[in-house]
Amino acid sequence: MLIYKEKYKKPTLVTAAVLTALTLSACNDSDDDTTAGRSSKPKNIILMVSDGASWNTWEMGAQWQSGVSANELTPYVDMEMRMGMTTYPLTTSSKPTNDADGDGLSYDATKAWDETLVAVDENDSYQTAIAGYQYLKSNYTDSAAAGTALSTGHKTYNNAINYDNLGQPLPYITQLAKQAGKATGVVTSVQLSHATPAAFSAQNLSRKNMTEIAQDMLTNGNVDLLMGTGHPGYDGNGRDMSALSEEECAATYACYTPYDTIGETQWQALKAGELIPSGASTPWTLIESKASFEALANGQLSVTGPLVGIAKVRWTLQQGREADVLGADAKQPSGVKKIASVPDLTTMTKGALSYLAKDEDGFFLMVEGGAVDWAAHANQTDRMIEEQVDFNQAVQAVAEWVEANSSWDETLLIVTTDHGNALPLGLDSDTVPYQSVTFKGAEVLPEVRFWTGQHTNELVRLWARGQGSAAFTPLVRGQDSGFVSKVGHNSDGNYVDNTDVFAVMQAALPDSQ
């Protein structure tokens, strides 16, 4: 039987002055009609991350769903705390540079909205001639550094999973939440040990060490629930690889890399019910079938002890599926039939809530729509919409759960992204700077022009609701008038930094002063 002991130092806290300011703001929260009778801190903290969602990615999803803007779509319409958020890393290096100041990166609103025509880089296949676009395409974060900022409150180098630029491990939010007596969970629509879920449950010098990260996640005892993809027995179309012909197997990379997400030793221990994380008295319970995820979501499956759910697909729940294998479905934005044997992000989220809510002291939950980023890298308008809609529906499920099983007086919900990706704009945005994507109504694909296949340094969108959401107000770093006029996310252009999300969540935990 594999049993592991805790090996991490006690987490450090943000400064007392910041915590005091945040706590006072939380006590004066005005999300609902009255704050009378509220405790100063929420019982439950939920962070939801649509990975790689640029400004217009949110609009693309909302317009497809209901023909409305993102801020008019339920549940975002009810989230009165709306801010921008900066995401730049400490350094764009892929390894520690041993410099506490990094590259001195920042976000400059003047440069971000600069409409000046400039020379095109000869290596730029997108032929970007607008200065602001070029700026937004430079000095961007990756998901590891961005996830680390959200989870630890520290900016770092690209590739880092809760390590600083001096090569030292950083304490992260689920450690703090466990220390405070809360249940903890991480849910993603991509591989369990991918960058964002890893940043909320592990530490590693490089996001590329996925099997090491998976071992850490499964053994360190900081997370009670883990859900995602990366199943060693299935390919990207949800096919059982043991049932594939030799020819079919030769055509899929998954056959040759079954343990690229979770190592064979950990997988076999999980399957045998013999993997016990640090601090636990019982081994992980593993669920794999769609029916099991649905039973958990419906309250029909009760699990004692830590729970890990690995859907029967290798890379993403749906984004990586292929029409040649699955066939057509005209109802989907991509026109491709969905994999029927895997749960959606909403089902996984409901299951996580059902499981975590049993804890009387409340919980911390991070939910990632990870494949929005994968589709953005490929400039796939249709798949971006599918993934963003899936994420939006999961957010709606959380809002419905709060109102049915908790309240906004005892729950804090934060919705954002870790960075932009692809910079989707209108078809004429080469001559009309920052032109909005053209929409033609619900369930009609919009006209989009992409300006990169990589991440961006743009000011991204953040929503918050519930107890503690007002704690963002004293953390405002600046105002961006272009964010108001071009994006329209809020009316004042106020923005915070991604490290401030950690500060708000940490201040919301018990005994943080």
C-alpha cells in the first residue's frame, strides 16, 4: 500500500495591513440588498477559470448561447463586481533566473490601445501592423506562471508550478484552505496534471513534468477531490485503446504514451484502491464512468475519503475530438458529434459541489475550463465557442447551487481567466483597430479575425459575487479607459492584478489575521 507523508513548510500569509483592509471590505460587502447578519468571511470559496479567454471569447460564448453580451448572460448579469485583471509574469524565462525583480514586466494601457500603424515583423504570419496588437502579443504569461500567481499571490517565471524565480517552492491556496479546516477540490476539462490544476494542488519547477506533478497531487494530501482527463486507457476521441485495431492504434499518439499524464505506478495503485495521500486514513476512490460522475452530481453516490475522477478520454473532454471518428452533429458549433461517454464540465462541477459540501467548515473549489485555451491556440472559432459555452454552463450550475444549497451570504464566487489567447477581433480589425467581432445571433458562428496563436498580455475580465467580493475594491491597481470604451466590461476601467485574487481568497479564510 502506497502511503505518503506531508513534506511542505507551513504557508506564509500576506501582510497584516492588506488582510485588515480586505477583511473590512468583506464586512461591508454590498452584493445583495442587505449585509445585516453576515459573518465577515465566507464559508465557501469558489474560483472558476476559463483558461485563455480573451475579451471577445466571453462574447462569442454568450452570443452563441443567447444572442446577448457576456455581461447580459445569466449568471454574469448578476455579478456586480466587474473588474479588469493584469496577467503578466515576473519573467518570460522558462526557468528560474534567480532575480527577484525578474524582467520588470507590466501592463501599459497606453501601449495596449495604441492604434498607430507600424512596420510588420517579417516573421509574423498574422501581419500585425497595429502597435497595440504588437504590444499585447509580447511579454505574455503562460498558464503555469499565471496559475501560480492566482494560487500563491506571487509572480514567477513561465513554466513554474508554485515555485518562485529563485527556485524556491511557494505555499498555495489549497494548503492554506486545508490548514484552515476546509475541504478542497480541483476540477478541469483537461489533463489533471496540466498547468492550471497543477498550480492549485502541487509544486514543481516545470509544468512539463506532468507525471511528477500527478504524483505530488495524489500524495501531498492538500486536495480532497481531483477531477479531469488523462485516462491512460483511452484516446482523444474517448475510444478504449485495448479495443482498437493495429491500424487504428498506429494512427493515434495516445497508444504510445498511455502514462504521459499519470505515471503507471500511481495509476495502478489508484485502480487497486491502494493509494493513500498524506494525512488520509483511506485511499483515493477512483471514478471513471460517465454514470459515476452523474450519480455523484445527483447525490446518488456517496464517497468517504479522497475522491479522484478521471474521465475516459486522454486529453480534453471534447475539444480534441475528431469528425472522422465520431461523425457529424449539426447542432454543435463545430458540426462534430460529441463524445457520449464522458461527463461535461457542469456534471463534474456539480459532483464536486455535492462531495465538498459535506464538510461543515466549508470548502475551496477551483474549476477550470481548460480547453478554451487549446481551441484558441488553434484559432478554432467553433471549438472556442463550444468550450466557453461549456464553461458558462458550469458557472450557472454553481450559481444555482449557491442559491439552492447555500447563499451569497456564505459563498464567494470569483470568475476570470488566467490570460488572453489569440486576440479575436472583427474581420476588418486590420484597418479598424480593436473592431469587435461581428455577431449574427444565437447559434450562428460569428465572423472572427485572429491576431495570434499564442497568449496575450491584455487586460482580462473578472467577475465576483457574494461574501467577500467587495475585497477587490481596495486592491485596484489603476484605471483603463480603453477597457471601458473597447471592451465595455465595467464603467470605470478599474483593474486588479492576478496576484490580488489570491489575496482576496486568503483573506476570506478563517484565522488569516
